[in-house]
Amino acid sequence: MTNPPDDEPTPPTASPGETLGNAWVDGASEDSAAPLDRIEAQRAADVSLLHTLLEQALRPDAAAREIRVQRVAASVRETVMPAAPATVPTRRRWLATLTTVAAVLMAGVLLRNTFNPRTTATAAVDTALKAATVETDRAYRVQTDLRLPDGAPKELTADLWVRGGSQFVVRQDVPWGDLYLGSDGVDHWVIRPVGPVLTGPEPGLIEQWLLRDQLSLPFLQVATLLQRLADRYDLKLGPAAEIVTAEGAKPVWCTQVVGTKRDASDLLAPDVIRLWTARQSGVAQQVELLWNRPEDQPGVSRVTLRLQPLAAELPADWYRHEAHHDPDRRASRRG
């Protein structure tokens, strides 16, 4: 008998319980009813469960994973309700403890959900949407890349503040000053550099500004954007990554979801939406909207929203138009 090379350590001798557990997983015949002591019986159960979990986790094929889940469930049913109780070896009865059965069943359910990309991507968007509807103030920096009619590229930036799913403020520099768009959850409003403040109950009041190149945000609410992503896009997981959305901020480990538009005839909607959502909180850290435009076609090609830290607590009336203009500014209500 020769010794293995120095860089290949001799494998430890398997205990009776480990041998039995390996035999169950490999499908080998183990008809011996010789009893095992309690420690070895528990070890056999642990080995069987561990092998099943590892095999499930490492199999890339969804169909094979589903077969393994069914085999685990069948094994549990056979253990809990054996056809011939008198012939079941003593060592098998250790698997029938409530703890082991619950662990195997839960492992099957969790693994089936965890390794289903569609389920996981959908869950990530749903979690981000729930976080976006919480009545908490968040700020985003918005960057828009577009192509002008003469073919020249242009970059626009804007600031976006959101609170929950219905209140927002957008501020963007325009040639004569700042342009503000917003909603307090009831009324929508527009503050132009000159002229009266426009207010009204309908979102259409400010949609006209979205069709002009002077505004860099085609969606005014993060919650609305996430809802459209959930409803109108086919979702899949992209590579997870640590991202930094603001200068000096700490990196955040994020799940990435990639959404592809279902309805190609909807020309205004982005063709692809990429979402990076924090794994711990579910908050949308970054959203990227992409349009597949021909090289000679003017218009928006990319919009990116990046979460920013709030410099200070926002005033209570921040989402009302009065907070963003002089008190004597005239307001014109429409609708």
C-alpha cells in the first residue's frame, strides 16, 4: 500500500453513520438492519440532508433541481409513513423526527424559490416597490444622455426628491433659471423660471414638459417606474455587485434585476430597465433606463437615477409648490 503524495492528504475514515448517509444519497442498497447508536444515527440523517442541500444548490439545471426536490419530498413521505413499519431499520427512524422532517421540507421550498431566477427577480422588484412606497424622503441624482436633431450628444442632469408613492419634486437647470415640477399627492404643479405657477389635479398638467428636451426625467416617481417594471417587463437577475451612487458614500451590496420590455410598440417606454436594489433594505440604489435608438435618430438614449444622501431633513411643505417660490408669485389653477 503506497502513501498518497504530500499535497493530497489522506481522507479521514468515514464513520458508520456517514457511510450509511452516503449510501442513501447515492442510491446504494443498505438492507442491514443493524442498529446504530444515537450519535451515528443522527450523523446519518445529517449527511443525507447535507448531500441533498448541496446537490440542489450546485445543480444549474432547473429541471434536475425540481426532480431532486420531489425526491426529497418522496423520501420524507416514505420515512414518515412507511409501508411496512416492522421492517424499517432502527437507523431510518431517526429521520422521522419533527425537526428533521421540517428542515428537509423547508429546504426544498426555499431552494426551489431561491434558485428560480424569475421568482427571485420578481421578488427583488416587489421588495423595492414596497420600500419606495414608504413615507420616507429620498433623493436621487438624474442624468440623461440624449442625441439632438443635428446628431450632437447632450447630457442633462436634474435632482429628484420622493416621499412614498405619490409625492415628488424635480428640479432642473434651464437657460433662464430653475424649472420645478412636483406633486404633494393631491395637486401637480409646475414652476417655470418666469410666468405664473401652474397647478392642477391632473398629471397631464406637467406631462407636456416631459416631451421637451429641457427636462431630463421621463418618469416622475420612482414608485411608478418600479410598478411599470413589475407589470410590463420580463425580469431576470443580472450580476450582483457592490455599487457607490454618491461621492463619499459607502458601497452597497446590491441585487441587479434586468427588465426587457414586452410591448415593442410602446415607443416611449425604455426598451431595457436595470435596477440595483440594496439586499438588506430593498431600497432602489440605482435605476438605468435604456432606449435602443438608431444612430441617426434623435432623442433620449439613457436615463440613470442614483440615490443620494439627504443633506438635511426636508421641510414639511417641501412637496408643495409654495416651498419653491416667492410668496407673492402668482399661481394659475387649471382643471
